[in-house]
Amino acid sequence: MRERQVIAPEELKRQEEICARVMERVTADGQRPLAMVDTYGCQQNEADSEKLRGYLALMGYGFTQDEFQADVIVVNTCAVREHAEMRVLGNVGALNHSKKARPGQLVCVCGCMVQQQHMADKIKHSYPVVDLVFGPHELWRFPELLDRVQTKHRRVFATAPSDGAVAEGIPVRRDGKVKAWLSIMYGCNNFCTYCVVPYVRGRERSRLPEDILREARELVAAGYKDITLLGQNVNSYGKDLPEPVDFADLIAMVNDIPGDFRIRFMTSHPKDASEKLFQTMAACEKCCHQLHLPVQSGSDEILKRMNRGYDSAKYLRQVALARQYMPDLVLTTDIIVGFPGETEEQFNDTLRLCEQVRYDAMFTFIYSKRVGTPAASMPDPYTREEKQVHFDALTALANSISLEKHAAYEGQTVRVLIDGETGRDEYNLSSRTDGGRLVHLKGDPSLVGTFADVKITASSTWALYGEITE
Ligand code: SAH
Ligand code: SF4
């Protein structure tokens, strides 16, 4: 086993010292400079952006959503599909306007997209508006990189290939006060043939249980009520640690922290979701009965070519087992339509599997070719239009099942966590059930951050509507 790489605490201390130096410099005129962080992609990126904001706050920056007010702009990118990359490039190109209007503005692009060499090169040559580029492996030394750009007045590119390390002690500035992301591991070892994540995020590495538990305790003490444990495949948690600990053990340990809060997690890879996990979810009163178990395809041949490590029969056995332990389980999935060479028959296998499982919600994607992945060189004879027809059929099925599942809540009373305001009059509060279903409510804004019992009065494909009961 590869030895787990850790960034030395002295290195992180040095970043803090740099933050103090930057703060002194950028606030020397008595004004507070502003930063904008723009995030694309998954929850892991949201969590990373909270660290970028943590560092920026330590460097003396306030925050804005307006690029014309920002002295530093950080665009945290995604590489999972081409669509996200196109959006990033379009938006980064448009920053020419704000930079012209605000000379001295610094533009930083970080995250998975730029960890791909061809994308870093593209930015270097075609996007002169960008001053700093750094990949996910360099996030822990963002202060040092920004300081270099500011003091040396030249562009900096930090995207060397890396297997990745674990850095503890980066400051975090969280977005909300109710729900929190908590990364438990980084990277991925699975190399699904369509996916770029293992190439840009490095090898799987787990945080130590004591570091995770310390952060979870701090979150509970700060009043957070909903903690989502994050990893590309949480079921691999602990495999790289010297002590024998797995993901189910970790859930049980977080569950033991006193307080009134919920535990969620994502994502679970079906190849190694275990009976122990389902048992633990059922036994831990704080753990939500919500499982995101991406199946990707219902065809055994496609699953094999995706290198997913399970077939549809194994997947269905897991779903049955999870539902046996948790009859109220809310189950969601990801599906890729139009994987290279996917035939009508193979697509129909996916439809059949979805009809059989009846997911509460499905996240569906049209296959996107990713540079350097094995699937990129597989023959792909079907047109985008043909794939779109399948995609639309799958979406229609997903929506009709969600609608039906939501309608079944009507008349029931469910416990929700009120997590925010909607800005609308009729239903001014948003909340989530234990299973993660969205419920719109009417009530006093002071209720945000509290649990309530709610009678469901109406429903749609996307949401439930209810009234708080006494
Ligand atoms: N680690 C998670 C997924 C991370 S990516 C897991 O394995 O479940 C999130 C989702 O994006 C994947 O589940 C997959 O459905 C989709 N995806 C990944 N690569 C893709 C590609 N090249 N084209 C289309 N969808 C993709
Ligand atoms: Fe990508 Fe597969 Fe890893 Fe998920 S498990 S991040 S889909 S390679």
C-alpha cells in the first residue's frame, strides 16, 4: 500500500504566517479588499471553496458576489463533464470586462478542470486575464501562491501531477449555519472508464477519525444540525489507515457525539456498500435513511465496460438489503446515458432497472468524453440526437416516479429540518425531510435551524408542501 502523504503542520503554519503578511499589505490603505469565490461542480468543490474563503478571510478579504467589486476572483472549477468546462471558460473569458474596469483585479482559476494539463495550457495561452492557476493538490498553499502573484507581478501556474496528500488545519469559512459539508477522504481509486476524477483528484486518502470527529464536534457546538460526510466513495473510508476502521465505524462514532443533529453522506459506490453499513445506518438514530447509490447503467455489458465492479443483480441485491434494514429508505442514483456503443437494448435494461428500483430521485447525464480516460477511445457510433431521445425517455420516467413517490407523502406528518428562506410569500421557508426531500413551508424566519413536524398537504415532481403542526 502506498504510504499516506500528510502535509506537515509547519507547512500549514507557514501559510498562516503568509496570510498575516498579505493582510498587512492589502489592508495598508485602511480599506477592506473584497474577494469573490465562484464554485462549479460537486459538494467536494463546495467544501474546497469554504477553505478558499477561510484563507481569504485570514488574508483580510471581505466577500462579494459582484465581480466588478472584487479585488480577487477565484473560480473553482469542475472537469466531470464538458458542459461545466464550457461554462467556466465562457465566464472566465467574460472577466476581461471587470478586470478592465478594476485594474489590479486578480483572477485565479483552481480545481479539477485545470489539473488537466491541456486545460492549464489552454488558459496559459488563450486566457491572459487569468493570473493564477492551481489544481486541487495545491489548495493548501493558496496563500503562498496568491502572495507570489501579488508581489512578483507575474502569472503563476501550479498544476504538477500528484497522487495527493492530506492537509489538516486549513481555515474554513462555511456558507450556512444549518448544514455543513465534512470531507472524510479525498481522491478516488476506482477508475471508472468514463471518469476524470481519479486523474485530477489523486489516490484515495482518508482523514484520521480523530480529525473528523474533532471537526464534527466543532460543527455541533457551533449549532449545525445537518452534517454531510463527503467522499468520492465513502465505502472505501479507512482502507489506507493503519488502524482498523471502516465507514460504518465512523458513522457510529459521529452518531455518538451528543446533540440534536443529522448525519448524511455521499457518495456510496455499489461495488463495496456492505451489510454492516446498512445495519449501522438503521441502528444510528442520527443517521438519515437516505442513500445515494449511483448505478450508472442497468446493462451488465455496459457496467463491465464502465469498470464499475458490480452487475445489475448485485446492485439489486444491495437495494433489497438496504430496504430490508430501512423500509423508509430514500434512494437516489446517478445514470449515464449514451456511454460509447450503448445500444437500444442496453438502454432499455437501464429503464427496466429504474422501473424495478423506483428511485425517489435520479440524476441523469449524457455521456461526456473526457480526455485521457479509457472510454474516450472506445467506438462511439451513436449520435448526440439519438442519445438525447434516450435521455428524454429516462428523464420522463424519473419524473413520473418522483411525482408518484411525492404524492404518497400527502396527508403524512414528517419531521423536517428548516434550513432556509425561499424569498417567496406563500411558502417562505424551505426544509428537508430525514430522507432529504425538499419541503416548502410557511412560518416565521426565526424557525430556520430548527426541527419541526410538518403535515404534507401538496406535492409536485420536485418538492413537497406542508404546514407546521403544533
Ligand atoms: N464518485 C461518485 C461520482 C462523482 S461524479 C460516484 O462514483 O458515484 C458524479 C456523477 O457524474 C457520476 O456518478 C456519473 O454519473 C457522472 N459522470 C462522471 N463522469 C461522467 C462523464 N464522463 N460523462 C457523463 N457523466 C459523468
Ligand atoms: Fe469517478 Fe468512478 Fe471514482 Fe466515482 S467512483 S469518482 S465515477 S472513478
